[in-house]
Amino acid sequence: MKTSSTKRFVYITLLSAMAITINILESTLIPTLPFGIRFGLANIIALITIEILGIKEMIIVNVMRVVIGNLLRGLIFGTTFWIASGGVILSSIVLILCKKMNSSLLFTSTLSSIGHTVGQVFVVMFIYQQASMIAIVPYLLIAAIPTGILTGIVAKEGIKRVSKNALV
């Protein structure tokens, strides 16, 4: 799909703004579940972006979400920033691989959620030098599957509502 560079830039900017807003709202308004579990609602925007615009644009949106989201909360380059980065990097890699394999959106979303969880745990283990953190991974994975399915369902509905012709 070929779009003008200005139109494409506007869409990337709007999607980034949505991801940042959802991320900030989720982290401030929705209570964190045990073990730091969150729904990962901003990943909905990453799923929509990779499906509608492509891999490069999804990476831009994810980087903007982490950098600007942490900057706005005053957490830039703190522990939260690095943990979020670890999760986003691994989930983005999973999204790219699933996109290249033409996986279903629900499968992609679920694997991305798992990747995000694993990426965050590895960063926490590295920062705090606590290999024992691996013990909570099963609990986190139990939560990652339904949250991944939820974000996948919402992303699928969002994609249905976005006219691909609007991007041309």
C-alpha cells in the first residue's frame, strides 16, 4: 500500500499519540494486578499499526510509546523505562516474526503478550541480579494469555473499523 509521506507521517503520529495516551491512562487509572500484571492495552495500537502500515511504523510507534510515555511520567531512563523497553523490544520482535509468518491476529497478540512479559522479567533479573525472578514467570504467563487474547480481539475490531482506503 503506497501513501503520501505526509499522510503516512500523520498516521504514525496519531497512532503514537494514541499508544502513549492509552499507556499513561492504563498505568495511572487501572490498578496493577498482583506481580505487576497489566492488560497491555497500548499493544492494541501496535497490532493495528503493523497490520495497517507495516513493521517499520510499528517499531516507531512502540519506541515513541516507551520513550515519550516515560518522559511524560518523569521516569525516563529509570528502572521503569528499562523494564518497559525490554518488554517492548521482545514483543516487537515477536510481532515482526508473526507478521512474516502470516499468523492470525489473536495468535500474534497472545505471543506478543508473552514476549512482553518475558522481556520484562529478563530486564528485572538483570537489573536486580535476581535469577529467582524466573519463579513468577508461570504466573505472568497465565495472565499474558488472556490479556493477549483480549488485546487481539480489540485490535481485530479496530482494524475492521479503519478503512484501508483512507491510507492510500
